[in-house]
Amino acid sequence: MTSSVPSELPTYDDVKDAAGRLHGLAIETPLLESPLFNDELGFRLLIKAEVLQRTGSFKFRGAYNRVSRLSPEERRRGVVGYSSGNHAQGVAAAAKLVGTPAVIIMPKDAPAMKIANTRAYGAEVVLYDRVNEDREAIGERISRERGLTLVHPFDDFHIIAGQGTGGLEIARAARARGLRLDAVLVPCGGGGLTAGLALALAEESPGTEVWAVEPAGWDDWKRSFASGKIERAGGHGSPFCDALLTPSPGVMTFAINRRLVRGALDVDDAAVMKAMALAWRHFKLVVEPGGAAALAAVLTGALPVKGKTVCAVCSGGNVEAAVFRTALERFA
Amino acid sequence: MTSSVPSELPTYDDVKDAAGRLHGLAIETPLLESPLFNDELGFRLLIKAEVLQRTGSFKFRGAYNRVSRLSPEERRRGVVGYSSGNHAQGVAAAAKLVGTPAVIIMPKDAPAMKIANTRAYGAEVVLYDRVNEDREAIGERISRERGLTLVHPFDDFHIIAGQGTGGLEIARAARARGLRLDAVLVPCGGGGLTAGLALALAEESPGTEVWAVEPAGWDDWKRSFASGKIERAGGHGSPFCDALLTPSPGVMTFAINRRLVRGALDVDDAAVMKAMALAWRHFKLVVEPGGAAALAAVLTGALPVKGKTVCAVCSGGNVEAAVFRTALERFA
């Protein structure tokens, strides 16, 4: 486990700075609500629809905030990133906008749509074996050999600040409707989105609890919060939530989240699939498994929310048709 | 065919007035775009995502604008409407907000989700046989017998003005991004949405062509535009686009659309199903068959749009799971 103390952590001001940089490029995604579904649930549920973000997930925010800050020399050489697929598309799209070459290291078993889209943005895709190879080692080797700037998927100052911009939007949209948010639940892999949102919400919506939601078996955040230091996930979880399969928190994301995040919740595959079907039915949104984890936690009652006002971030929508059809078949 | 001259038609000012009334109640739905899909298409495609509107379709806009204007006495008695399902939900939701009882006459073969949601908003649902019974006659009888105000699904001053509010949003969102819209394509049944949008766009985006899109076989608008008077649809079209199965234009909607709409296009079921799958893939939206008709017309090249900037309105997302799964199975 890396145990170095992070050199510098982003703050609320860095999130605001990222928002300025993303203005007109990232989509200000809506905060959706279904009064009918609220009545059924007995609490007020808001959905931050990041599936509608450029590239189909929140990852464009952090990626552009990072890639657009390359020096002219770095930009000439290009970037390398590793990703299960959403950061891949975010970096590829940002690199295309900025005009820099991108190499993306992706697991062989990543959803075909994610691989195809990453290539369609013009990136070179290098596939690896998620079980037997170490993506970080491959990334560092390619970075060194080819002189490319490594764009980490979560443990990076500007990535975290960029992901936080959605938090400014959540807080402002809630305020505009006169809502006080009791909790915001966030799908959590490496913790970059959670950390960014927590930075934004701590300033903009101080009474709001932020919760990290991870797939059952990938409980590295729960373990790390419990022990107070970075831990690896326990047993072997299912790979269904392909976007959230990180083995342990990042150094920077852990330093932020242990301070600002209330705790971690976990959800099983059936709850996630049901959440996908309910997002389809009530919000007309296509949500991928990992993107539906926070909604699943809200709907299974993992957190007591009766009578409260709760926001679930639906963080991505890049899902294979067969998987989506199965979710509808079982739960719609 | 009714041939009376409409007493008074709504104008741009009535659309603006409706927008004020809907502020904070209707959702200002996003104008979505996929740069990746644009590259593939060779033109710039914007999606007005009315599937994200309250009740899952644009119909809430007109319904609330109408129902909120009842006199105290009318409000005490209640409203009656007939609808294939989206106007039903719009009227039921508006009636609930306003605190007036609602009776909705729906075809027996309407999608189960639409019937269930209409009931969930507290409306009384009366089912009829779409082939052998006349919904207008049933509506007028119930209105007379029970003293209820009839809320027409499209041929009504305030309904048209309310539907137009989405047009103000389209024009303003395009302007904010520095876009000039060459055309806006609209799914068209009775023509209320088309008329409202055309009123808004004629003032806010004067160079933009508005096109009505109807299902093949339900070509009453094409015929009516051709002859210059209200005509019934020709042969028997498929009922796949359940939201667009009106036999002929309304008196008011025809008077507006013949003046402001460039023409009518038609699309077959396969094109609609493919558009549903592409909206799922590229925009992460759930679109129902009728709601996808305009997108289908754009994608099949029914209108030459190479190099242009075109907006397709995705007007509703209330679709059965089995239908949606089939669209994904065939085209995703």
C-alpha cells in the first residue's frame, strides 16, 4: 500500500476554479425528481443525472480539468491513462478537445461500448488482463518509455477538483428549489468523485452528509474508514459494477474522504440491477451498474431516509445492451 | 370533419405567459448533444429531452397551463380528458397539484404503465375501445353529465401555449451556445406540441424550419398540408407509436401549423425502434415509440441535413419494458 502523505490536496477553491474551466464544455446536468415516485418511497429523492454528461459519465469533468492544464511540451507528447472505461472516454474526449495524443490502458473484459467509444475519440487503446496484470505498472512503464503524462483516474489534484464541479451544481440546484439536502450518496471506486463532491458540498451545503457507496465485496472504503488507514478490499466481489472495481482508496482521496465523508455503504448486484430498472422507469435514464450503486443504496434502505431529502448521484450510463435488457427483464 | 374557424388562437405572448405560470413546476429540460455521434452523423444533432419532463412527457406543460386556469367553481367540480396516456398523466398530475378531481378516458390497449401512472396521480380512469368507440363523444357525455371541464389533448388555446414553452427553452439554450438551428423536428399527433413550438420558434429563432413527424399510415398532417384543409389519415397505420394515433389535425393546431410549419415527414416502425436504441446508446435516454419519431426522421435522412444543425424533440419516455427490450435487441 502506498503510504506517502499527499503533497497537496485540492480545496473548495480548486473546485470553483475547475468549474470556470469546464464552463461551456461540461454539461450542467439536471437534478431530477419524480413526485409520483417520492409519494411511493416516503422520502424526497433527487437524481443527479451525470449519465447525461459528455462521454456518458462524470469522468469528463476531472479529465478535462487535468488535461487542459498540460504544458505546451506535455501537450505535444501526449497523455496515458488507465481505466475500466469511463475515465478512458473522459481522457480521450478531453485529449481530443485539447489536441493531444492519448493512450488508454483498459481491461480486456471492459464493456465493448466503452472500448469502442474510447477508440472513437481517437485514443490508442492498450488492453490488459485485469486479474494477472497491474495496470498501474503498465501505465508507468508506457509513461516513462514514451514520455507521456500519466493522468491518474482518481488520485490527482485536478481530477478530484474537476469531479467536484457536479457538487456545486447539486448544491445550487437544490438551493434554487428551496431544498435542504440531508444526504448525498455517491458511487465510489477510487473515491475521486466522492472527494470532489464532498469538497464542494462541505462549503455549499454544510449540513449535508456525504456517503460513499461501493459494491459488496469491494468494501475497501468501509474497511479503511473503520481502521483509519488505507486498506484493501476483502473477499472477491462480483465484477458487475465494472466502474467501481478499485482494490483500495487513493492517498489523496482517502485524506479528503476520511475527513468529509460520513461513511461507506455497500450494495449487492440484485439491488443495483433493480435500481437500473427503476431509473429507467421513473427517471427515463440509462444508468450503468456502477452508476446505479448510490441509487441502489437509497432504495434498499441501507441508510434510513424516511421523510428526508436525499440525492443519489447516477454517475454513468455506459452499459452493454444485454446487461440493460436483463435488468429490465428482471425488475421492470 | 369539423370546419369551424377557431375563435381565437394563442400567440407568442401566450407561450411566454404560460412559461411564467410553469416556472418552478415544469422542468427546464436539457438540450443534449453527443460530439462523438455528431462526427459519425456528419451533422450537428441536438436532442430536446422532454422525456425528463415531469410525468415523463411534454404533456405536463400544456395540461398545467390549462388546469391551473380553472375558475374556483370549475375547480370544485373537476376535469375530464381523453388521452392515449401522456396527456392523461399530464392532466392527472396537474389536477393533483391544483387540487381538482380528474376523470381520464383512455384506450383499453394503452400501455399499462401509462394507465397505472394516471391512476397513481389520483385520477379516475375510464377505459374505452379505440376501434369501436369515440373518445370525444365519451368525453363530452361525461363532461355534460358530471359537470366537468373538458381538457382537450391538443385543440385548446392554453394547451397549445403551454406546449410551446419548450420552444422558448430550445431557442434560448441554442443561443446560449452560439448555435443557429436550421430545423426543429417534432413528433406530431394532434399537433399541439408542434403548434406551440412553432409559435415560440417563429419569434425566438425565425430562420428555423419546424417539421412535423408522424408515423407511416397516420399521415393526416401530410395530407392536410397538401390539400390546405383538414384531412383524415389514409390507410391503417401500425399502432406502435401509441402517442401519435390521432386521425386528423385539430382546428386550432391546423390553423397555426399550416402557417408556421414547413411540412410533414413520416417514419416507419423499424426507424422508430432504431431511434429508440440510438437514444439509449448516445444520449442515455429512455424514449417511447411516439417520442422517438422526430429522431427517427432525422436519422433516416427523411430531411437532408448534412452539415446542418438540427434539433429533434424526444417528446416522451413512457414505454413498456418489453417494447424497450425489443428495440435494444434489434438495434443496440
